[in-house]
Amino acid sequence: MYDGGKIVVGLVVFIGVVTFPLWYRQASGEALRAPEPKIVTDAKECVAPTDYMRASHQAMLNEWRDLVVRDGMRVYVAFNGQEHEMSLSNTCMKCHPNKVEFCDQCHNYIGVVPYCWDCHIEPKESN
Amino acid sequence: MGALVSFFAVVVLVAIVFVGVEAANLRYLFGVIIPYAALITFIAGFIYRIVIWARSPVPFRITTTCGQQKSHPWIKNDILDNPHSTIGVIGRMLLEVLLFRSLFRNTRLELRNGPKLAYEWEKWLWLAGLVFHWSFLVILVRHLRFFTEPVPVLIQALEGLDAFFQIGLPALYLSDAVILAAVTYLFLRRVLIPEIRYISLAADYFPLFLIFGLVLSGVLMRYFVRVDVVAIKELAMGLVAFRPSVPEGINVLFYIHLFLVSVLFAYFPFSKLMHLGGVFLSPTRNLANNNRMERHTNPWNYPVKVHTYEEYEDEFRDKMKAAGLPLEKE
Ligand code: HEM
């Protein structure tokens, strides 16, 4: 190889960058964990089927927000016929008051930081 | 022709995963085996291509320059467009890699009525190319949130910046909108401009369709169909930790996305996409123009066997003397 030294250095750097997740994981050294959001409510069902909630709760919140703020509708009839007020703090957080152990479990795992709590009131939790 | 072939190639790829996952339940194949195989192919193929290139000697500085060469001290030279030092070369390389400087000089040849030949400024290709590559990079870096635990702060910051306008929920990433627009432009450019359509091959269309399919499946997953991202991260972390597992309940759309990525990575080293590595080995970009300051010897020069006049005279002295020829040494 001509200029072998420089090229090998370049290749090593490139492969180091490409495999970043592999050695980052080795370096962080923690065991693999999956988030376990803790359900504390006595209710048996969420406002929509669990599969749907897991994947699409943010879209549902968006829908609720638009319906409430733009159309003034406040009542949501769930899939099981129950009626809920469409509210982040008063509905979701009533059944899931443990934000840290519930919402944040998943969000920290994925690395999303919903900005909702800039304005909406977080439930008070006793740590 | 090339466009149609490439389009159907991508459609077939999508169909393969769809059938494989939905009908044959080959989740482990598409979720674990193929991604690993693709990564290995990518790395091995990349090294292979670079090593082949690195074995070609570049005996002389090939200097396509766009500025004044370094010469007399009173003539102002252009350090970036005609570098004579390593620093200058690094500067030129950075401009090339980060800002596509030589594409910025792109011109379009036009025959005007007159008839007059004119060179037009043409910046759209540069602009679309630049925003395409940058948004691709941003998306790639943002995706590290699936492969790292804990997610580095920098990646979260990039996410925040990319979703700056907080449009809708999940918040719209600007890079998604930009890359879709840019890929569409790059494709339309190939089909709508006759000269460019003429020189476009299947190998030009295929990466475009592949990336378009990849982005489209990602966009569908985030904004329209929505998938269980937590389960997907479990799969991704399993891959990273070499303890692969396939969680339940992942939408087939994700397998399509992952398969298209795998195809892209495996195809990469054998295609024009290798310009990622190639740009760093471009002799016209990475060599300082110092031909007049330094002697560059051809690396394949071998010692030439010469027979000097002195040796010749020594060999034939007697005969030359006998013939009465003049000699340098008696
Ligand atoms: C070259 C590689 C890739 C490209 C260009 C790409 C492109 C995209 C795009 C444009 C989106 C839309 C949302 C966003 O921008 O975040 C997306 C979403 C997504 N991608 Fe990829 N992707 C790539 C590789 C991967 C890989 C290797 C995985 C495996 C874990 C993956 C998993 C996902 C998931 C789960 C989503 C949905 C994210 C969400 O719902 O927030 N992607 N992808």
C-alpha cells in the first residue's frame, strides 16, 4: 500500500466510528434492561388497548390536545365505553400518578424528553 | 429502463420481507441474522475496496487547482484552492467533505440563440446534495438512541434541535422533511433533464429508491403507523450486546425498514456509494501542489541497467585502437 500508515489510521478511525454502539455498550457495562413501567391504578384497562397505548399514546395526546384546545370538546369515549375527560394532568396522571416510575421509565430508555411538563403540572411524587 | 428496474428491485425487496415476516415468520432471520451479515459485509467490503485503491501508486501530484499556485513571495497564492502544504490540503479536504466545494463550482452549458455558448451558474445540485447528505447524517446520528443505553446527551440535544419547531406529536423532525424533498429532487433531476437521464444507470437509481424506501418506511413508522419503539430498542440493544432476541409485537414495517438498511449497508462497498471512502483518496483533492518545490520519484522506478561510455571504451579499447578511433583514455 502507498501511504499505508495514513490509510490504516483512517480505516481504524472509520471502523471505530461505525462500531461506536458496540464499544459504547461494553464501556457502559450495564446489564441489558427493558423498561418496566409500573401500573399503580386499580383500573384494569387504559383509555385504549394496551398495544395501541404503547405505540401511539403520543399521537392520542396530540389528538386530545387539538380536540380540547381547538374544538372545545372535553369528553372522550374509550374503546370500552368508559368516558374520560381529555386531559393530560387530570386523566393520564390520575391513573398513572407515578410519572417517574411509569412515563419516565420508557422515555429515559428511549431518550425522549416530552416538553409537556414545561406548562402542564407534574403529579407530586413522594420519592 | 434503469429507473424501472431499480424501482421494481426495491419493491421486490419490500415484498420479500413482507412475505418472510408475515407468512413465514422469519423474524429472527430479518431481525438478527441479516443485519449482522450486512454489517460484516459492509466493514469487510469497505476495507477491501480501500486497500485496492491504496495499492495504486500516485507517482505525481495531480493538481486540478482553482487558484494561484505558490511561487514568488510577491504573488499572492491561494492556500485553500491550490494548497502547497499539508495544512492547506486538510483545509481543502474539509471544505470538500463538509461543504462539497467542488460541486459548488458546478456550471451548466447552454446554447443560447445567437448562437452563443454560455456557462450558467447551477447551484441546485449542490444545494440538494448538501442538504441530502447532512440530513442523512443527522438521521443516522439520531438513530443512535436505539443503540445506546444510556442515550448520550449530545444525541438528545440533536433530537431537540431537529424537532425544534415542535410541530405535532410525535414532533416533526426537520431532517425527515428535508431528506424527502432532497431525494425527490435528486430523482426528478435524473428523469426530467434529458442529458442526465441519458447517462443515468440502474446503479444510479437503485440507491435513490433504496434510500427513499428506507426514509419512507421510517416516516411511516414515526408519524403514521407507529410502532412499539421500546420493543424495537430491545431488539437493537440485543444486537449491540451480541445477545440477540426478537421481542414480540414489532410491526412488519420495522422489518422492512431494517431489511432496507441491511441491503443498503451490504450494497454499499460494491457501489458508487463508496465515494464515502473514495473522496479521501482522491488524488486531485488530497495531494498538495508542490511539484515545483519537491521532487517526487516514481515509486515503480526500478534500477535501470546502464552501460556507460567509459565501460564501453574499456570493453572495446583494443579494437577501437586498432581501428584508429579517438579514445578518451589511452
Ligand atoms: C441508513 C440508515 C437509516 C436511515 C436513513 C433511516 C431513516 C429513518 C427515518 C427518516 C425515520 C423517520 C423518523 C426519524 O427520522 O427518526 C426512521 C425511523 C425509524 N428508524 Fe430508521 N433509518 C436507518 C436505520 C435504522 C436502523 C438500523 C434501525 C434499527 C433499529 C432503525 C429503526 C427505526 C425506527 C424504530 C424508527 C421509528 C422511530 C420513531 O417512531 O420515532 N432505522 N428511520
